[in-house]
Amino acid sequence: MSALSPPTEIVILSDEYTEYQQALQRLAPASELIVTSASDDPGTVDVHTTAIMLADPHLAATIVDKCSALKWLQLGWAGVTPLLRAQNRSYTLTGVKGVFDMQMREYVFSYLLYFSRNIAGFQKAAESAENKWYKPEHTYLKGKTLGVLGAGSIASALAPVAQVFGMKLVGLRKSGHPHPGFNDMYDNTQLQEFARQCDYLVSLLPDTPHTRGLLDKTLFNALPENAVLINAGRGNALVQQDLLDALEEGQLQAAVLDVFEQEPLPDTHPFWLHPDIHVTQHTAATSIPADIAKLFYDNLQRYRQGQALQHAIDFEKGY
């Protein structure tokens, strides 16, 4: 596209539309980009003329089937499930990649250190009435195995930290193809072999028919005793009752849960009060508008030049 080409018109549909608009104004001159509408109300979108939209998935899903002119939809979050359920697939859907690495690293290793060094045990000792100098049991991350279900781009961010701590990093992905930074990689047929190694198991699974209910009794029984589960992928990967049973039977030491089938998690849900479950309210890796805007702007350059867009979602695969 030549330098004299007209600016590209886009619509922003997001709970954080103001932040997105401000970020794009800092990135893109008016000669390149014009925001024709910015709102958190799907009713403000002209479904007959909107060709490009930067949107939160849950808002876009309410109108995408009516968007007859839509060519490209950039997501503001990692989750694509609401749009996979829609009928309209005659546009390019691009996801969010490469912006959650730092956040996921901090999240995962915060809890790995919390459990390995038994921080709760030391706090309990400090709060006891007597014998405070009693040394609680604790372990080290060195020599332990961290397993990742859904070993894709975000999982790669864990590799350098695992190496620093002297951990073995193993992963499971559909293809089973090796991935940089991982000591071993397994495919879906090797789930039991993979699980038997994992002192700490992190799920970063997407929402697909093959991943729903994967975190179940069979998987938990294959894990080493006192393993810790961290689910920061999708809530429907977890069979909730199987988790409660595994904790009750002592098969699992603890679970850190960031995502749930129903969100917000109801105040009366048993997870809130369970002593071995840590709920983190879907905060493991949140979307920062400035980061998403930069990703969108980089793709906009490709769009204006007629190039293929990066991070396109395969509607059939779900990622």
C-alpha cells in the first residue's frame, strides 16, 4: 500500500476502550489509522460497514454474526472461546501472543517458591504461642520437575527461569514436537508417562474438545504424591470434584486455580474455603492495553501492505 493510501478505519469494542484509543494515538499517525468508534457497548458498532475491529472476545461475540463486512478481528484477550461458538468465520481472527511472558513467569514461580520453601509453614510457626524456633520442613526447586500442559509460546517463557533454578522442564503438546528450553516433550498419547514425572504441573491448555476435562482423577493419580497443580489455562480443563477428591486423599499437596468454568467464581463455591486451594481470580496474566495496541499496530502495518497477519487463529483447532 502506498504512502498516499487513505488511513485505515477501525472500531474498538472493549471495556478498556479509552486506554486502547490513547495507546493507538501514541503509536499511529492519523494518516495511517482512524478510530471511527470506541465503546464498550456492542450496540454502537455499525455491523454493516465495520471491516476491522479490536475487541474483547465476550463483547465481539454478541455481534460478530451480524458483522457482514468484517475482514479482521484482533482480540484483546487470549481467550477465543466465545468467538469459536459463533457462526461467522469469514474473517481473519488474530490472537494475543508474546505479551504474557513476564506475567506468567512471575505467577508460576511465585507459587513454586511458596510451596517449595513452605512459606505458609514458617508463617504459622511465627504465629504460634510457643516453640517458634521449630523449623518447618521445606524443600528446594533444584532437581524437581516442572511439567507444562499446553507447551506453546507462553510456556517457553518458563524455560530460562526453570534452568536458573536447576529444574527439569518437560512439556506436553498435541504434536509432541521438541520445543526450545524443554528437556523432554510428549504428545497426547503419552499423558501418563508425562504426568508421572511432574512434581509441579502447570496447565496452559487452550479450550478445545480434546482438553476439556483433561485434569481429572486419572491424571491426578499418575502424578507423584504431593504434587502441586497450577491451572492458568482454561477452567473447563478441570474436573472439579476429582480435584477435591485428590486433595482429600492426599494425592495432591495443593492447587492454584486462576480460571474457572463459571466466572466470577460464586462466593459460595467450596474452592474459596478449601485450605489447600488458592484462587487467583483470573489474574495470572492480564491484558495490558498498551501491549495489545502495539501488537495490533504491528499487524496493521502488515494489513496495509497486503501481507498475512501474525497470530491468526485456526477456527477448527481453537488456537
